[in-house]
Amino acid sequence: MGKCMIVGCGGVASVAIHKCCQNSEVFEEILIASRTKSKCDALKEKLSGGKTKIHTAQVNADSVDELVALIRDFQPDVVLNLALPYQDLTIMEACLATKTHYVDTANYEPPETARFEYGWQWAYRERFKEAGLCALLGSGFDPGVTGVFAAYAQKHQFDEIHYLDILDANGGDHGYPFATNFNPEINIREVTAKGSYWEDGRWVETEPMEIKREYDFRQIGKKDMYLLHHEELESLAQNLKGIRRIRFFMTFGQSYLTHLKCLQDVGMTSIEPIDFQGRKIVPLQFLKAVLPDPASLGPRTVGKTNIGCIFQGVKDGKPKTYYLYNVCDHQECYREVGSQAISYTTGVPAMIGAMLVMNGTWNKPGVWNMEQFDPDPFMDALNRWGLPWVEDFNPVLVD
Ligand SMILES: NC(=O)c1ccc[n+]([C@@H]2O[C@H](COP(=O)([O-])OP(=O)(O)OC[C@H]3O[C@@H](n4cnc5c(N)ncnc54)[C@H](OP(=O)(O)O)[C@@H]3O)[C@@H](O)[C@H]2O)c1
């Protein structure tokens, strides 16, 4: 069918690229463009031999000019941004300059401020609309599939959804005392930030990790989970009619939290540059360099993830509860694509989002969040491409 340019070649990109190659009818040609070309070449070497034709290139995705030159040369139908949130705006600019559709998995965040919000990318709505281009934001699992689950529940199960709890559980064990499952810098910025949830039309802010609950997850068991701010709350609060409260919880083990607290206490998670032996360094970036590369956790991680949404609302005048979730096994992911489940659960929806934009199923001019499209084709694709979902019509609720 067409050509896709993938920016970045880390944990998530590696899964998405494996999946594009499995889906060669749609992804006839891909260009893997990232900062470190040797990683792109190694992946090309591993995956060559299939039907998808793979190209590689070095690119600094902070440079609109470099991106534009590469896009002009390769002429993809869509650019799939799997670099870091810092690159979202330069890649969107390059897509506008070259009249190319855009897909990503995480919303923009300025490097110098740990504050992510959709405002920066929503500001591009008119420009994408006028150019007749589609930008699909947040096509990972959370954000991503969580928005699709919400749209599916809204379409098929409820007249009105009043309460939504998004639960992200990782029952995996990688054997390290401390490691993050995706980019450490982005992960630590996210979990050390203040928490917040949406209630009765306004944001309620909490201290980091202030709100804790225990939940018994299917196929994982009981886990402590903590309320975080998460980007899909922002779009779902606008797009789910009648919603009264949306919360996001993520599980963390005690070892992770104890290490994180020590690292915070000694200043290692700071993003303020410091002088070190005559040069400026950012402590969090230095910490990233000494932590295990998330892409290397695959062979050592055992256990499962369970990510899903619990909805409460009304259908035909009666109260109703509904839980939609996916369980993913770290070792099965590793056997299939050489990555653990966190990268897998993000990389598969990234490929699906790019596919639906490319084949026109989810393609309209403007800048869109996941829940703004018909969820059915995406739900079918999840079952087909490795993330089957489960429904529970009588879930235990979070208090
Ligand atoms: N929605 C979700 O469910 C979800 C879940 C997890 C992660 N994510 C998002 O997925 C994205 C990728 O995460 P990841 O764990 O795969 O991260 P990662 O392993 O650190 O990979 C990031 C890749 O981007 C490349 N890169 C960084 N800056 C670049 C630049 N200026 N120019 C070109 N390439 C650049 C890196 O190059 P090097 O190889 O040279 O470092 C690396 O290959 C992140 O935005 C993350 O927030 C979303």
C-alpha cells in the first residue's frame, strides 16, 4: 500500500518496526531515521529478507530542515514519530512543510520544563486542517488504546459514561533493583511530577504518589497503584460527554519507589543543569546513561502487564459498570519481537495508528486524539496484531 517513515529507533520503535514488517501489505517500504544510525542498520539487518523494503538514515529530529530534506527524499505517506516527546513539534512542522500525515505516541514536552500537555500540539489544528493533513496524537497504549477503549465503551456500552478509572499494572520482574521500562528520562519526569485527576469540570492536583490504592488485577494479582497525572485525561475530559471524574493509576513496586526516593533526595532526578568538571550536565540525563537501557530488559523480564479502563455510567436508564483490558506477557513479547511488554504494548498501537491513517480509515484533516475516531477498526486490529482485549461486565471498582 505505501511508505512510512519512522523517527527513532529505541524500544518502542523496534516493536513498531517488527510489526510493520509483519504487515508488509500495508507497509511496503519503511525508512528508519534516528539519531544513532547504527541502531537503525542493526534492525534492518535483523529484519531484512521479508517483503517490507527497509531503508535507514541518520537524522537530528530537533532540526526541521534535516527532517524536511529526508521526508522530501523518501516521500512517505505518513511519519510515525517514535523519538522523544521533545521532538513532536519539529516533526509536525516538517510534516506540514512536506504535506505528510503525522502520528505519535506521546505529547509534546519542552526539555527544560517537566510539563506535558496537549496545548502545544492542539495549537496546530488549523494548520493541519488547512493543509488537508491528519495528525493522530498518542497512538500508544496509554495514551492510545485507553482512548480507543473509551470511544468503544461510549459507542457500544453506555448512553453516558460518568466515571472512568484507567489502571496500568506491570507485574513484570526484570531482576534489577531499579530500571525503567521505557525511556528513563521521560518515565522519571512523569512519575515525579504532581498527580492530578479530573472531577466535576476541574483539575484536582495531588502531591506525587499521594493517592494509593490496592487492586487485584486479573492474571497478575494484588498490586499497589498510585494516582498520576496522565496525558489522555486531558483529551478524554473534553471528548467524553457527561464525564464526571477521570483518574489514572499506575502500579509501582516498593524497590522502585525506594530507589526513586533516594535518587530524588540526592538530586539525581533534577532537570536543572549543574556544573560538572567544567561542563554543564543535567543530572537526570546522566542518570539515564547509567541505568539499564529499556530495550535491553526484554530477555530478563518475566510476568505480565494488565492495562485497561473501568467505566461507570448509565445504559437505558440503568447504572452500568464495564471493564475493558488487555493482558500482555513479557516473555511472549520477547519471543515474538525481542522486546518486553511495555515496548510491545506501545509499538503495536503505533503501527496500527500509522496503518489506519495510511489506508484512510482514520484520516481526516486536523489534529486528533484517539477517541475522536471510530474505535471499531482499531479494536479489530488490536485482536489481530497481538493485543487482544477482554471485557468484564461486573468489575471490582476502585474506591
Ligand atoms: N503512549 C504510550 O503508551 C507510551 C508508552 C511508552 C513510551 N511512549 C513514548 O514512546 C516514545 C519512545 O519511547 P522509547 O522507550 O522507545 O524511548 P527510547 O528507547 O529512548 O527511544 C527513543 C529513540 O529516539 C531517538 N532520538 C532521541 N532524540 C532524537 C533526536 N533528536 N533525533 C533523532 N532521534 C532521536 C533515540 O536515539 P538514540 O538511539 O540515539 O538514543 C532513540 O532511538 C517516547 O516518546 C515515549 O514517551 C509512549
